[in-house]
Amino acid sequence: MSSSPYTQSFSQKDVEDSQIKINAYENEYIVNSVDYTKNIFKEPIPRISSYVKNLFPFIDWLPHYPFHLNWLVSDFITGVTVAIVLVPQSMSYAKVAGLSPEFGLYSGFVGLVFYFLFATSREICIGPVAVLSMEVGKIITRVQNKYPGEYTGPEIATTLALICGGIVMGIGLLRLGFIVEFISLPAILAFTTGSAFNIVTGQLAGLMGFKKQAGKHNSTYQTMIAFLQHLPDTTVDAAFGLVALFVLTVWQLFTEYMIRRTKHDKKKNLMWIYILNLRFAIVIILSTCISFGIIRYRPRVPSSYPYSVIGVIPSGLKHVGRFIPPPGIASKIASEIPICTIVLVLEHISISKSFARLNGYRVNPNQEFVAIGFTNLIGTFFGAYPATGSFSRTALSAKCGVKTPVKAAFSGVCVLLAIYEFTDAFYYIPNATLCAIIIHCVVGLLASYKITTKLYMFSPVDFIIFIVGVFVAVFATIEEGIYFAICASCAQALWRLCIPNGAFLGRVKVGKVKNPVLVPSTYNEKVSETSGSEISITMDDCYKSSNNEYTRSINSDNYVYKWVPLPKDDFNPSKIHAIFVNGQINIEQPPTGVLVYRLTESFIYTNCSYQIDQIIQKVRESFRPFNSDRERLWCEYKWHELDWSKFGKVSKYFKRSHVTEEEQLETIDDDQDFQTRRKAYEESKPKLRVLHLDFSQVIGVDATSIQSLIDLQFTINNHVGTDWELHFSGIINPWVLRGLIHGGFGKPNDEIDRNHLENNFIAQATKDSFLSKLIPFKKNNNDEIDDVENRKIEEFFNGELEIGINDNGAMYPLYSTEYPYFHLEIPSYSDYTD
């Protein structure tokens, strides 16, 4: 190790002649558990006050509301428009849930009136949605089939709102909203697309008038088969359903075309947006008028009508009061709670975050959990069923230019007016028209081919998760589809965490050239074809910068070393998993005796063994063992080493599977026996001097990984001896630094006793400091060193020291001089010469 810059020997004269003096930095503070605890509990009163205040975000902005007339106007128009869409949608979605239409109105009213008190999103609209309504309907069906006659549909639905709302609100109050991040985009797309298929197929029978004959089925494909089998049973309902669906579709296509044409004219563009979103109200009003004209003089006996209508809807809030769940219902629907809760938060958080990003602000997921949890809890006093954010109504709210969450209050007033004043008119609404509205709304949830293509371009693995998730949702159940998508996404994350793409690095010389001429690749081909003959390059052959100054030569002093993955290293990931620099650049191997490895992901118990094994295998194959005469382990023998001549006549039937690398060495005499040749080959390998671990991508360690590093050090010691150094760079987390220091790293590699490792979970840091051999020097007039008690001690650092310079030009160590093997970046190791 005499060539190592950290182990150079200095004479007393060298010390005396030294003129550069750096202030030692030996007492670098190491973070501890007390710091962590103090950080959690620091400033408790202001933090509690801030916590309580954040529960009611309207405290900040609502006092400013009366002074902004444009806020009031925009919110009023948006609120009325949203209510016009919500009323028919809420009644339709209540039917999807298997409930009477009034329950959809109750849920819509509660979601609008109370949400804005806690909201951090101005666009989001709470109320009944198609996917959640479908899930509630399935839960009601399953519970009633399992316990016939015990519970009514509204009791089950309101109990779901109570339990799910309490769970979600608890998550928000405990500030655990980050758990929603475990649900990935492919899982969301698979769920919404599969649910959309299920809802559409489930409404087709009602659209054609034979819903009872088709029955209910768990799987989407079974529902579609039943629909096709009963097509001959089509009734007059199809006239209302198909016409309404046709009008809605044509209306949407035409108005969207006009919106695109008038995108540069704000007034006309907004007018067409309003016209687009009035389609639901107009279609349902026209259908109701036609239905009223047909059956107004008939007896009010729905079974005698030629088509199906909604029927009697109670006027007013008939179910206001404290909700008392029936005894035992909670335990009987417990298995249904997870999927309902997932759906409840899935749509709301994804929609609110998306619209917030598009409009330049951010939502607080924890506060949104509190908002929808509180809304659903309050909804139980009104007989409401679970409600969450609606994509279609949220998009409408954004297009109408909403300013604040108060728009929800205006919408709530309009819905309340409908509940008290328009229920008599709702009697005549054809059910087929509601089915058409549901189908028209839900089709927009299907992932388009553009989204699917982009998903494939973004990540093929996510694309596969999405496609398989949709197939599971269609051919099995929606619940199984979303569980598959979530589990597959988690498995993908665990795979990346457990099988990281760590890489061994090499060096590349990097220089900077000012204002270069970028010659097309064909230029290099011309040069090679002409073999050095003169070539004329015109201005058209080059890409030039605006500045006409061109650099003709590069000073070699301007080069610096950068570390990049080695593209041809057998231990490194392929180009499918890692990117490498331009293949025409010469990527140098590290200096002789140096091995650099970049770890990825958090270096924790799930992946530390994988990466440690990679390093150990590389060291064993690339570096010289300190004892070439050692007895080989049984597991080190290979099939191709067999000397088949010892097997007599049988040997002619066997051949070595391949020629080994050591046999290809020209410097080794092939006449020698295998063991002699192997010993010569091992002694020809370089000696390991530095193993450098790049921690620039490591954000955390644990006890398992630190112990693995200690085991790594011990294993390498057994193979190459103790005359090597373990360096680290790019440490970004103080807890990582703490773990390494307490693991004994950052200092010279003292020999580790095997029993000490086996008897201790974490090996203690070496007690002898690297600076213990620093030479004190302070001379008196007699050229003799004073006694320690009577002199100022100055220490000479035995090796290279990374320093930084402050504003005054003074030099200070970057890191503690107690731990010289911790670096800011990977050193070039240019001083390591053979």
C-alpha cells in the first residue's frame, strides 16, 4: 500500500518544512436518537395551533370572499351549472347502487354543503359517482343474499358511509394520507376502466327495457352474455333510451368541436362549454315532458305503463335524524369495507391532485381525507350513501372558471330546491333515460387508446399491469381487478427495491469546449473512407452555434474525471436497465487496484445481500488473494477443471465444456498442472487497494445493511488481506453517516477478529483513530521538542485531505479529519499508480 495517498510516510523534515496548515475538524457532530425525538416534539404549542388551524382552511380565505365580486359571480354560475348536471346524475347513480333516486339527491346535497368547510381543492365536487355507486350496489346485493330479510338497502349503504367515513377521517386526522401513494396510476386506470365496462354493460339491459329478465351477475362478461341472450325481450323503453343516448352523443361531439374552434375567443368558448354541460338537463326535461304527455291521464300504477318510470320520490329530507346502525351489521359487512374505502379515496385524491396541478396550486391529501370523511359521517344524518369526488362534475367546475370552494354551497342550495320543489316532476322520468345518462357519463372513464399507448411508452411493465387488471375486472370481479393491480404495483416496487441495478463504475475524461462545430455523423464516415485525404466541409455540413468563435484546441488540464457505469462489465446491468455514455468514448477502467461500485435505492435489508454478493464476487474474480497457496473451498471447484485423463478410457467420451479464462493467458505454461496454472493466474491479478462505494443514491440504511457491510469487510479481508481501504462518497442522509460511523467505517481497515463479529450484532468502531499517528511538531530554541504540557500541539495529516474554502479564503476540511474515507464525490484516484 505504499502508493496509497492515505498511507504515505513522512519524515520529520517533511513535517518541519510544511507550510500549509489546516484547522483540524475532529469533532463532527453525529445525529442521535435524542435529536430525532426533539425534532418530533419541538415547538409543541405552535405546531398544535397550526394543526388545528389547518383543519379549517376556510379561516384564511373566507374573510376575503365578500370583497371579491368576481369570485361571487363565478362561483354562483359554476354552482348552478354543476347542480343542473348533478340532479339527474345523482338520481341515476342511486339506481346503480340499487337505491331509490332520492338517496342520490340526499348524498349530493350533503356532499356539496359541508365539503367546502374543509376543502383544499376549489374544483372538486363531492357527491354520488358511478364507480362507487356500483360498488355500493354490489355490496348491498351480496349482504342481502347472504342474510336475506335482515337489512334493507339504505341501512347497508348508510352504514358503509358511517364506517368508511370514520376510517378515512381518522387517516386524515392522523396525517397518514401518504398511504394513498401506494396506489399507482396503472391500478387507478385498470380500476376505472374495468368499472366503466361493468357499469355500461349493467345498464344496457335497462336501456332496452328487460333489466329484470337479464338479472344481476358478478362478472362483466356474464352480464354482457345475458344482455345478448335477452335482446328479443326489448320493450318500448329502448325508444327513450336509444334516442336519449344518440342525442347526448351527437350533442357532445358537436359542442366539443365548437369549443375547439373557438378556443381563441373566450366568450364564445365559455358559451359552448355551458351548452355542452346543459345536455343532461335538456335531455331529461324533454324525456320527462314526453313521458308526462303519454301517461298523465293513466292511473298511477307503474306496472300498467308501457315503459318504466322512476315513480314516486318523497319530497323534502325525509330521513333526517341520528342514524342507528342495525345490531350486528358492522361485523357482517366488515369484509366489504376495504374495497369501499379504497374506491372512496381513490377517485377523490387522484382527481383533486390532478386538477390542482393543472391550475397551479396544491391540495393537502391529509385535509382532503378529513373533508370526505367528515362529509360521509354527516351524510349519515340525512340518509346518504357513500359519496366522493366526481371527475365529470369537477371538470365542469374547472371549465366554468370556479374561483373558490364556495361554489359547492350554491350547488347544494340548488339541489335542496330540487328535493323540495321538483319531486313531483321526477315521477315521470323514464328509467331508460337515466340509463342513457349513466352510459354516456361512464364511457368517458374508459381509458382511450391514446392513454393506453402512452402508458406503454412510459413503462411496459405498467402497461401489462393495466391490461391484466382490466381483464381480471371484466372476467372476474371489480374487487379482484383492483386488488390485482395494487398488488402487482407493490410487487413491482418491491422487485425494484430487492433487485437494484447497482453498477461498477469506470472513469471517463470530460472536458468542456466553448462554441464547438457539431459535425454530422456522416463526416466521420467520409474521413474513414478517404483515409486521410483532404475533405472540404461546407457550412451546410455542420451545426453551428450563433457565436462564430470556435475552439481549435483543448488544454488537457481542463479535463476532469467523471464516473459512469462500465458498459462491458459482466456484473453490470444491461443497456435495458442502465444508460451508458456515448459508445465511441473510451471508458477507462478504474486505476489498478481500485474498484468503484454505485449502490441504488435504499441500502436496506431487502437488497443489501444482493449488492454485497455482487461486490464479493467481483473482488474474488478480479483481485489477487493474499494467500495463493490456501486450501480451496469445496464450492470453488468447477466442472471444467476435471482432468479427464485420470479416468482412463472413459476420458475420450468427455471434453471440457469450455476453455477457461486462465487457460487463455499466454504468460502461463500450458504444460503445468491446473493448480499451478491457477496459482500463477491468481498471482497475476492486481492487488486490491481501494473499494469505493458510491452512496449518492442511497437515502437510508438499517442494521441489516450495516452488518452486511461489516461482513463484506471481513470477507474481503479473508480473501485479499487487510491492506486495503473502504471509501464512501455522496452520503446525503445524516442517519446513513451515523450508521456507517458506528459500524466502524470511515477509518483505516484494521483486521477484524472473527469471534468479535460473531458475538456482536454490530461491530464496534475501531478505537485507534486514524490520526493517532499524527506527528506533533513545535520546536524550542534548542531545537528540541517541548514537553506536551508546555507546548501547543500541531498535527500533521498523513495523506490527502479534501478541503473547502470560505469567503475569507481560509481552508477547512470538508468532513471530519477523524474519518478520511468519507468523500463528497468519487475521487479520481489518479495518484494510485502501479
